[in-house]
Amino acid sequence: MLFWILAALLTLVAALAVMRPFAARRPATAASTAYDIEVYRDQLNELARDVERGLIGPEEAEQARAEIGRRILKVSEGADEPAGTGEGRLLVRLTAAAAIAAVPLISWGVYTVIGSPGMPSQPLQARLQQDPANASIEELVGRAEAHLADNPQDVRGWQVLAPVYMRLGRFADAETALRNIIRLSAATAELQAALGEVITARAQGLVTADAEAAFQEALALDVQNPKARFFIALARAQEGMMDDARDAWRAMQADLPEGSPWREAAAQALASGADEQAPGPTSEDVAAASQMSQDDRQSMVAGMVARLDEKLRENPADPEGWRRLVRSYMVLEKPDEARSALERGMSALGANTAEGRELLTFAKGLGVEIE
């Protein structure tokens, strides 16, 4: 009810503001008319003095007197017609008032017929408290976010929001939610693997150093965690270490039961990369890698990428090799080298060829473009 009272008052104020210019009376013109006549009389007197002093000839003086006389007559006639002018103004006022008043009356009438004036108002707080079954996903998320803003230590709230953020593609928010869950509860292999997956999604499929660190934490808690195993293998593939990647995916196929989605994902990865030829680490490198620190392992990866780069200089007609090289430099967080690799790949494959266009599209997906 309060809404309708306020709406009526605002409508009335707006209508009165529009009607005010039409309702205002024009000031009386009697004083103005007398003043004009007095001015013209002064002009006649001044004209007579000019004739006496010989400053103006009789003929010109007569013409001037006739013009001033016409002006005096016109002013006098305007002052004698107040009734007709007032009636015209009154008609204009009534017409304007009727038109302005018709706008809210017609709009309210139409809303009464086709609208829902009896429906109660629903402020935000009321919508957040309504039955969840009748709320949209945006309202549910908003409700959870409002709750967590007041209760940031509610781990259950973060657990509810994290998968929703993932489905909505809000990966930055999902990462925040997962980090809060890990902070507020005991870390598990599933949580660490989920965190790595979110970070990878934010990087458009690149297993970054932060993502790999999360996957390694997951494997430290559960060496058989399938998600972490899959993405670690993917990281090796993105670095050009295809032999390691294939070995890891084959191990997943052997270890995981039938029907496991990650077993199927490993099979698909093997099928898509079975024909790729890329330089990989030797058996000695693989043995040494298990004993390496993170920095040493990164150095080994950089060496692998350098060997891939050298191979492409010798045999540049390798579209997949150029894609791996661009992607590897981005994984190593070397965008300038990735851009240089893209330029050399485009030059080797040809900008107008299908392979060149595919390489350019692939690089753009990683955020690498030729200036």
C-alpha cells in the first residue's frame, strides 16, 4: 500500500510541475501600455523641437509623426482586447490540464487491466528468503554469497558454492572458494586436485606451475588420485615430454576400473597424441627427474623445449611441433619466446596455408598474437 501512495504522490507532483506554466497568469499589460504611449509622446515632442531648430524638414517630420501615430494606435488597440485573449488562454489551459491528467489515469487503468496490482512487493531480502525451489540459480548464488559475506568461516557454504562456480564458468570465484575450503578444513587429495583443475581452467587448459603444484599436493595425499595423474601427464605433454605423458596415461588405463571417466579420458588423450613425434627425455632423464627439486625439474623442462626448438629449426615443416613449442613457452611463462615461435612457425608453414591458419588460431587461444 505504501508503494501506491508514494506512486500517486510522485505522479501528482510531476503533473503539477508540467501544468504550472499553463496555469500561470500573464501579468497585467495596462502599465506596460501606458509606458509605451508615454514614450511615443516624448518622441513626438522631440520631433517638434527638431523641426523648430531646423534639424529636420517639414515633409520628413510629417512622415515621422504618422509612423509614431500608428504605433500609438496599435498599442492602444492591444490594450482594449483583454476579453478575447483571456478566453483563448483559458482554453489552452483547460486542454493542457486534461491532456496531462489523462496520462496517469490511462496508464493506471491499463495496468489495472493487464498488470498485477494485487501482487505483493518482493524486496531483495524477501526474495533471498523464499523457497529455494522457486528461485533462479542467480538468486540462489546471491543468497549464498550474501550469507558468506556475513559468515566467511562457514566451510559448508564454500563447499556448496565451489561446484556451482565451476559450472557457471566463474573460475576465479571457484578458486577462491576452494582455497577457503582448504583453509577451513583438512586438505584432501580431492580438494587439491579440484584446485589444480580450476587453475588450469582459468589458464584456458594450460597446466601452469600453480596448477601442477596443487596436483602434486593431491598425489602426495593420494598417489592414485586419477584427476591429478591425468593433469600431471597433460603437463608433461604440454612441455613436449610425450613419452612421459603416454606412460602416465597407459598406467591409468591399466590401474583404473572399467567405467572410470578418467580411464576414458586417458584413452582419448593417447588416441589424440599417438602419432605425435616430439623429443622426449631419455631414460636417464626420467630416472633423474624423480630426484630433482622443482627448480631443477623446470630447468630440465626448459632444456626439452630448447631441443624441440632446435629440431624445428632443422625440420620446420611440422605443424604439431610448432603448436607444442608455442604452448611450451607459455607454460614456462615466456610470452616473448612464444610470440617469436609463432612468427617463425607462420613463416615456415605459410600464412595462407591451412596449417598456418590453424597455428594462428591455436596461438590466439593461448593469448599469443603477432603484432
